Amino acid sequence: MTASELIQAYVVTLLALLAFMGIYFEMRRRRFHPTPTEDRIFRCTDCGYVYTDDPDVDRSRCAQCGKLNEGIKF
């Protein structure tokens, strides 16, 4: 093998290793991070309980005390 072939093999090996590491860590990140939900967040004005409900619900009943609450707007 000539010197240029050795350098080329070294560079190709390093690039393949970097590509493999990038793919591996991206797959790992997707597997362990939860996907965001579309649920609405509610906070009870009486007891302070924070809970979620379906995204199409404007008012939701508190699971702790039963009071109807408006969704939190960020």
C-alpha cells in the first residue's frame, strides 16, 4: 500500500466512525425523549391542582374538587 492509500483508508475509517456515532446518538435521543402531547393544561382555582385534558376541551372539571376551570394560556 502506498502512503496515499493509507491516508485515504484512515480518513474514510474516521468519517465512517463519525457517521455511525451521529446516527447512533440521534436514534438514542429519539428513543428516550418523550414526544410532546397536545393536551391542554388546567389549574384549579379552588384547590390549585394541576391536570391535563383533551386539546378540544375549553373547560374541564377538576379531579380533586369537581370545579370547572379554564385552560392555562401561555
